[in-house]
Amino acid sequence: MNKERLRNFIGGEWVDSRATEILQVRNPALDAVIAEVPMSTQQEVEQAVEAAREAFPEWRRTPPVSRARYLLRLIELLEANFDSLSRTQSTEHGKTVDESRGETRRGIENVEVAAGIPSLMMGYNLQDIASGIDEYVIREPLGVFACIPPFNFPFMVPLWFIPYAVATGNTFVVKPSPSVPMSQVRLHELMDEAGFPPGVVNLVHGGADAANVLLEHPVIKGVTFVGSSKVGRHIYRKCGETGKRAIVQGAAKNFLVVMPDADIDGTIASMLTSFYGNSGQRCLSGANAIVVGNDDAFYKKFLDAFIDAAAAIKVGNGLEEGIQMGPLQSRDKKERVVGYIEQGVKEGALLRLDGRKIRIEGNYPETCFLNPTVFEHVTTEMTIGKEEIFGPVACFMRAENLDAAIDMIHRIPYGNAASIYTNNGAWAREFEYRVQAGNIGINIGIVAPMAFFPFSGAKESFFGVLHGQGQEVVRFFTESKVVIRRWL
């Protein structure tokens, strides 16, 4: 892929940025520059917001069924460009092309659900709330919304929000991560081709400064964010100060609980994908595995089998078929994970599989690569047991019983997801009922909700009331107007 200077998409036009600060977009597998991204000026961010503001009145008056037709055209274009979109994700992020295909599919599914907006946006009514008086609720769009997405799912995460926002009659501004901006450029090119009216969707590149312009801009009615809890807390606070709605998905430390009756082979296959899929760079990745019970033989058999399977994972360039794990997205992200591995050793955890010993399929620079790592004898007091590592590191713990395992889960401030592996319905129900996490898996390693269900979260993993995807995000992007009428 030739190196290119990325442009902003404002008011239906692709425009060059006047920014003097330019960052490099790198392919982490090749450790090579593939594009340049401008850190847009405050004026350019404001121009994107103004374009969205100007487009809103006419777009709001467009009937929902007509707005949905733009999404139907977009779906056709997304399907026609499915492979190229997936390869762009792998090129700039490093994930395997199969993982990118899954990301593309999940993004398209959100557009498909949003295309049903004539039904999803319906209000409700009641005749004769009093004699001769009727009351009803209308769901109305609010105006301009913005999205500040993460680096780990550069194509999919904005699609948790964009199609629902525009389907309900709002207009939108996306500021993608400067590490992985190309996927959003490709998406907006297709939205442009689908014929969305100028200003309905806008793309402006930049970093924290650009994000803060969106957070402080009085025209912006709400912000959607996925990223770290530290940044998320700042965004949620800023939205509160300026009266904006907010959906803020934060960090995670997800537990996978293995009960004594779990099927070893099936559970390990599921857990490998959870811990090492996307190189561990996702908020639904497994982080801590708790093996429950005092059966030392079962624990040893399970852990040894898990380590053997993890060591056999093929690591390499994600664009090559058959590769099971790609690199970390950047050098600094790899160094961060290496720091956690070193800290785990320092704090006394037993390093059973050292991912710092690089084994790559093919001749590629090791700059961003790590291999799967496995620790045991980890506790929730250790740094690697309580902080989000965001890399291919599995931490094994033991608990005497399910009560003890749930207690360990609740010691951690995050509550994004938790899973249990068992064939015992009573254990599964107890886990589902008691565990304080937004997404619960029963014999599921990656608890990723479908587009017609909300992507939930709890505790320090989520700030807000309504979640992305499905009916909840439709409510987020609309205001309930109550009308009470009587005819004399």
C-alpha cells in the first residue's frame, strides 16, 4: 500500500488539513510507514462540527424510511468491499485477516440493525388518559454527535454509533485514533459513495487536542467513547460539565472461571481465542483464569494443556492466511506489555510461557511482536492480576470454590465481562446472578453482544446510563417528547 497523506471529510468534501503536525501511520508487522495523518487544527474540527450543524435541519426532516435507504446502499458497498476493508484493518492494526473479517462483519451487522429505524424509533401512545385527552411520546433527534474511538477496533467501534445516530436523524463527527485512521477513511469514502447528504457524516483527524474541541463545543449534543478508564473518566466529567450525553466504555480485567466439570479440550480452545485473539488487545479479552477446586491433578492437566496449546499458536504477519496471532499495534504498546511481564516476575508470579522469546512465522522485524505468555500463582493483589495489560498474557489463579472465585472477581474495580465454564446449571445461574459485570459468558470466552443487543459494562468499565448498539443506543440518540392533547 502506497504511503498517502490522509485528508479530512467535512461537509461532503475531502479536504487537505492545514496542520503542521503530521504523524506516521505504521504497519506493525513490517515496521514500515504506510500513511501520514494530520493533527487537525481547532478551526478544522470546528468546521466539521459546523458542517454537521448545518446539515441537521434538513436531515431531521428526511423521513426515517428514506434515511434507512442510505444505510441499505451502504450495506451493499460494505459487502462489495468486504475483503479490502478487512485487509486495511490488518495492515494498520496488525490483527489477523480472519479477525479483521470478523470485525468487518460485526460492523456491517450494526448498519443492518440501524436500517430498521422506522420500527426502532417508534414512540407510544394512550388514548383517554383523562376524559377526551390523549397522550403520546415522540422520539426526536437532538443534533450533532461525536465519536472518539479506540485503536483496537478501528472499523467496528464507530459503527456501534454512526448508523444509529444518522438513522434517527442526527448528524455525526468521527475523530479516529491517529494510530489507525485508515479504516475510518475507507468507511467514510463508502458513505460518501452511498450518497449521504453533505455534512451528515464527517471525519476529522487529530489527537487529544481535537478530542477536547469536540468535548467543549456547545453544538455537540453527545459523545461516544471507547478506551481507557482514565481517559474515559475525563471525557465523562467534561460531558457532565458541558451538559452532553455520553456513552463511555472503559478498561477491563475479565475473569474466566473454570469449574471442575469443564470439558478440558473445548474450554481451552475457547480460552485461547479469548486470551490471544487480537493479540489480547480488546476489552473483552480474557485476563485472569481461575481454576476452581482442590483437585491438583485436574489443575495440572488443564494448565499444561493450555500452555502447550498457547505455545503452538502461529505468530506472524496478520495478512497471511493461517496466522493465528499478529503483532501488537505499535512498539510502545509492546513495551508496555513487556513491562507488565517483568513486573509479574518481580512480584513473584511463576512465568510458565515467556512471550518475550519471539518466534515468528516468516522473516519480519520483531519490533512489535510478542508471543503468547502464561503466568501461574497470580493473585489479585499483584499488578498483573489487577491492572489491564492489553496484550497476549494469561494469568492463572486458583480458588477453592465458586464463592471464592466470585469474591476474587469482585476485588477488581472493573466489570466489563466475566465467563464461567461448566455443565452445571446451578453454578452457571449463580455466576450469572451474582457477578458484577456487564457481559456474562456461559461457556463463552468472548462475550461480544450481537448488534441488536447492547454492549454492556459495569463498575469502572463503563460510565453512563445507556449503552452502544441496539435499542439502548437508539434511545441515546433521541429525546422523548411527550405530547398531551385535547380537542375542544
